[in-house]
Amino acid sequence: MDDLPSLTDEQIVLLIQGGDKEKYGLLMTRYDKKLSRYGRKFLSEKENIEDIVQDVFISAFQNINNFDTSLKFSSWIYRIAHNAFVNGLKRQQRSAVLGLDLDTFVSHMTYEDPAVEERDHEIMKKMIDQGLEKLTPKCREVIILHYLEGLSYKEISDILQIPTGTVAVRVLRGKDALRKIYKKMNMDYEQ
Amino acid sequence: MNNKQPIPQDKIQNILEKIRKNELTLTPKTYFRLRFAAFILVVVAVLVVSVFLSSFILFTIRASGQASLIGFGPAGWQVFLFLFPWGLSTLEIGLIILLQYLLRSFKFGYKVPVLYLLGGVIFVMSVSGFVIDKTPLHDMLLRQADQKHLPPPFGNLYENARRLPPPGHGIFLGTITSIEGDTLVIALLNPMDTSTTTAVTVMVPSGQIIVQEKVGDRIFIQGKMIDGKIQAQDIKNANDLPPPPSIPGGM
């Protein structure tokens, strides 16, 4: 389906906005698996996830004229998907995931070292799948976006609409929480 | 939502099919532009109302002479807290929270911590309120309200801006009509009806210098009303207050 790999998402959006609506298939192919995988971290029912992804694609298409092509399309569609999955989770759990968030009240320093990040990513990926459900929803979503979806703090900040420093703090808290969870299970974080 | 799980490729094909049949259409750019313009209008409206309200709160504090009441000590503080426009201040806090919430829809809004944004909004409101209060705007509108030229709700808002110390708290506001030694006669404003006054004698405490006070000056008096006379403990000049509507020059 993706026969125009050289085109960026944003260039494809420009074509769609210009009237070449058929190109939307390319974007859907690019994001279908990613969004489904992302949804699995929120919801357990595969059927429900696929329905939501479909709704996300429909909503993104209808609102694509509202997308500013100077920004990243991935952040935009993840934002739509995030809201849809959080709503799905709320319906499923009947509990609020979002609310007053003290982390967003103050400023936090951020630092991303590529070498440390790469090694960190590998270790975390292995651990995350096993301990994810025990994390708080706020920590869980940033850990998923950063370690499983490979998004930067800045992109996560745009998706969740929270300061970059808050993303960094939640990643740190999520990692600490996972360490504790694995310590309890007698598993080594470095393994 | 569907009950049947769509196969990924089917899902994409289904959506493409709907697009081809025009069952799924792009929302026009004009709609988003108009929606954004409406949103900006709401933000600006909230901002303007909020700035106006913050300056009006400062004006009511000035118009009631609340700042000078603090100088009377605990009794003055009591009256200050009584006269403080709590209702308007609560409304202002609500508007600030709403504005902060609206600003978080913008990229610059969610990129900064909530406390910084809230602090920034409060700072802008306070400074702009202070600056507007220094202009003749509110005094002019007050005169309009006194002449019943201001439509509601502004008319009512300004008519209630000048609040007198409540009875029973030992603080009075009046205009000096005569001075004889350590005795003053003042036209005491009636707290229930500011268009009427009562002539009251004020016994100035020994040692209180009243040479700077003259007939026509407006003063706050702290003291006790005994047999229709006020035994003053302290007197403060209140000439900075906007004149009451009944007093010539106040119109």
C-alpha cells in the first residue's frame, strides 16, 4: 500500500488537503499497526481496539484540514488515538484516568542522552510488557509512548499536552515503579 | 461501533470506499478557521472581562476607602474584610481559572507548568487592573451610574461600588460641616440611604491634631456613638474617595 515511502506523513497530508483523498490509504497503512499496538496497552479486547482505531482514522480524515503541516503528523494522530483510547479505558474501567495533575504544576529539568537512551530502551522494553498493568495510568502512558512507541519527550508532550519536564518526571517515576515491581518479583532490572 | 472485528486491510479499504463514495468528507478549512476565530473571541472576551473585573475590584476598594480603614487596627481590619468585594473576587478567580484552562489549548499554554501559567495570568490581571484603575475610566462610569445613565448590570455594579462601614463596627464616614476647637460637626452618611445625611457631633480625642482638616473634608472616624455624639478615638482623611452622589460635585 505504501508505494510512496519517500513522502513524509506531512507531505501526504498536504496532498490529501489538496484533494488527493486516495492518499489517505497510505497514512492508514503506516499507522494501523502502530495505533493498534498502542491501543493494546490501554485495552484488552482486540475487537474494541480495532473499532477505536477505525474511529480514529475516520475522525483524523474528517479533521485533516485542521492539521498544521508544519507540525508532526504522528503527534497529531497519536493525540486523537490517545483521547479515543483513554475514553475507551474510562468506559471499560468506569474510572477517571485524567484529573488534577500536580506534576504539571511546576517545571522539571529534562535530559535525553542518545547512547544511554538506546540501552535503556532495550532493557525497558523487556520489562515493560510484564509490569505495565501495575503502573499508574499516567506513568503507563508515557512509558508506552517513550519505550514502546519510540517517541521523544517533545512528541509525547504534544500528544498528552503536558510540559516536557512533566513527561520526563513521569518516565522516571514509571521506571522506578517498574524497578520496584521487579524487585518484588525477584527480577533484575539490568537483566 | 461494530461488533464484528474488521480485518486491518478491510478496515482501511472500508474507509477508502466510504471516502470514494463521499460518505466520508473532509471538514472544510473555513469551518476550522471560523471555529478558531470563535475560540479566540471567547479567550479575548474572558480576558477583557477579567481585566475589567480586576480593575473594578481595585476601584471598589478605593471607592470604599478600605485601604485607610486598615490603619484603624483590628476594628478597621474587620470592616475591611466586611467591605471586601468577595463575590466579585470569587468571580474573578473563576475567570482566571477559565482563562488558564482556555490558554492550555494553545501550544505555549500546555508547554509551561500550570503554576507558571496561572502565575502569569494572575500577574497580567493584577498589573492591567492596577493600570486601568489609575485611569479615569471607573470614576467616569461611576458618575454615569450616579446620573442613572449606565444600563444594568453596570449601573447596579457601580451604584454598589461605594460601600459605607456597616453600623455597629465603630467606624463612620462623614463630611465636616464645622470645626470648633476639639469638636467637629459632620454630615454623617446614612449607611441605609447614602443620599441622606445626619448631623452628628464628633468629640476629638485630646492630642489628636486636626489642624489639617477643614470644613468640607471627608473623614473616617473610629470611635463610639454615645447619646448621638461620636467619641472619636482616631480620625483619618477620606478625601481620596469618590464623592457620594448626593454631594455637589459628585455628579
